[in-house]
Amino acid sequence: FLKVLSHIDSILQSPRAPPLIFRPSKGPVQNDNKENGQGCGFEHLPLTVEMWADQLIALKDLHRSLRRLSLELLPWNTKDPQDNRESIRVEDLQLIVDAILEELEHREKNSQRQSLQTLSAIVSHFQKLFDVNSLNGVYPRMNEVYIKLGEMTNAMRNLHELLELDSSAPPTVVVNTVGKLCDIINKNVTEQVQQLLGTQDIHSIINKLEEHECFFPPFQALIQDLLCLLEISNVDDILPAVQNLK
């Protein structure tokens, strides 16, 4: 028994052994401890061995947790060469961790590559939509589109208010409403012109305009001559000046 304890003690004191939490007592050794074999520097061994046993159990629990994490991240890697082993080594855990880290790095690289491809496709699509020949022209055209969009948004908002339309009305409704107003205005203007010229026939309106075009130039020339002869500048003074000549 003492030989076994000595062998364990030599293992604990070797450079490869982990730091001990429980150190041998430095106080005086009792006689009864000597008789039980615990006064020879081995009184710390039970606690240390017990601690190591707990750590081995915890190592199995850690291995089980890492396996579950590995199955979540690497579902295709279902085979574990350590499944049938009762003892778990740190190397086994390190292999699982390395596989997980490698997969995460691979996913990150793929994500970055996909992001660059997506951004490139977006820029190319923008160039096609807004006729941009070079990458240097993308930002100026974006600013131009943003300004035009703001102007159009303000114009549509003002039209909604002027036409008393709901703010959710689509542009087609706004255009149709403006078109109806234009038809109404054009119809009113036509009616007013017809009333002014005293005719309902478009051909009569054309004839009257032609008559006016034939009559007005000679009449205008006559008025100008009268103004010069009478030495006046106002048309309203023509009649009084003629009456004074009588």
C-alpha cells in the first residue's frame, strides 16, 4: 500500500503534474497518523485523488456538451471515435473544438464572399437602372436621385393637399384628378370663347378671327394717321379734336 502511495506521490510531484490544490500538512505529525501510513507525506493524496476523480467526471460532461455543440454546427459529422471509450482525453476535446473553430472560420469567409457578391450585384443593378457608366458616377447619381425623389415627394404632398385627396392616394389617382380638372377648365374656356364671339360653331369662330385679321391692320393704320394729323397721342381725344374742326 505504501508502495502505491509512494508511486502516486511521485506522480503528483513530477513536473508534468498539475499544480496541487491540497498540499501536505507542515505541522507536527500525530502518532496515530503514522500508524495509518498518513504521516509519511501522503495525507494530501485522498483529497487530491478525489479532486481528480471529480475533474474526470467533469471532463466527460464537457465532452458531452461539446459533442452536442458539434452536432448543431456540424450535423453531417455524426461519427465520434471516442463514443465507445470510457475515458476521455483532453486531446479528444481539443479535436472537437478545432473542428468547430474551423467550421466557424469557413462560414465567416463564405459570408464575407457572399456579401461582396451581393454588394457588387446591387451596384451593377443601380448602374443599369440609372445609366451610370463607371463606379465613380454611382455616388453623384445617388445624390441626384435622392434630390429628385425629395422634390417629387414634396410635389405629390402639395398636390394631395390642393386636390383634397387622402395622403395614401396613389400617383395614378392624382394624375386622373388633375386630368379631370384640365378637362373642366378647357371646357369652360371654350364656352367662354363661344359666348364672347357669339357663336357655337367652330367654323364661325375661325371665320370671325379671319375677318378680324383682315380688318384690324387697316383700322390700326387709320387710327395712327388720325393721331398724327390731329397731333394727339390718345385715341380717346380723336373725337373731340374732330368736333373742334367743325
